[in-house]
Amino acid sequence: MASKEELEAMGIKKFQCKECCRDITESEYKTYKGYCKNCYGKRKNIERRKEIYNNENNESENIEEFEDNGKNTVASIIKGIAVISAIAGVIVGLVSIDALNSGVMAVVIIIASIISAVFSYALGEIIQLLEDIKNK
Ligand SMILES: [Zn+2]
């Protein structure tokens, strides 16, 4: 077998596949971007599979975002209950001024309901943040 130098002296350049280092012809080298036919076919397959995989992932992500917009149902419900209980607590407190004949009792009811509502809302916010971390 002729050495690389001898071949080059004869005007024949040696081409090798980038993947398996097999000797290939110049036309093969150019057609398959530096790979032999086998390796080029393999690479093509892998790249196509990667593309399909990426597309599938993107699609499923998009569908998920479209479905629930990243909002956690439990967090939303807890936040809703917190707001409602705060409003209800204030109303009950104001109404009870007359019923109980005591301004102090009304203020206690209002403050207690607002504080509990704030904690409920904070719980809802924590659940939503955990959901956001999970989705990352
Ligand atoms: Zn090869």
C-alpha cells in the first residue's frame, strides 16, 4: 500500500472519515461533509432524532403552559378564601358593633380576621412559589 506522501506525489490526496478514520475518496469526502457514507448516515439519524425529541419537548411545554398557565389550583383557591375571609371578617366586625354593643370586640374581630387572612394568603403564595420552582 502506498504511503500518504507517495499518494500526494502522484496527485492523489488522501481523505479520511472524521468519525472512523477510514480512507474515503475525495468525492465521498465532499458529499458527506468529511464523513464516510456509513458515519454520515448515522450522524444524520442522530441529528434527526435529536430534532424530533426537541420538537416534542417544546410542544409538550407549550401545551402545559396553555392548559394551566403555570397557576396552581390549590394556591389560587387558598388566596381566594383568604381575600373572602378578610372581607367577611371586616363586615362581621362592623355589624357586631351594634349587636355586641362593644367597639373593642368589633376591632378584635376585624384584626383577628385580617391577620388570619394574611397568613392564609401567604400560604397560598408559598404553594404558588413551590409550583413555579417545580415548573423550572
Ligand atoms: Zn466513517
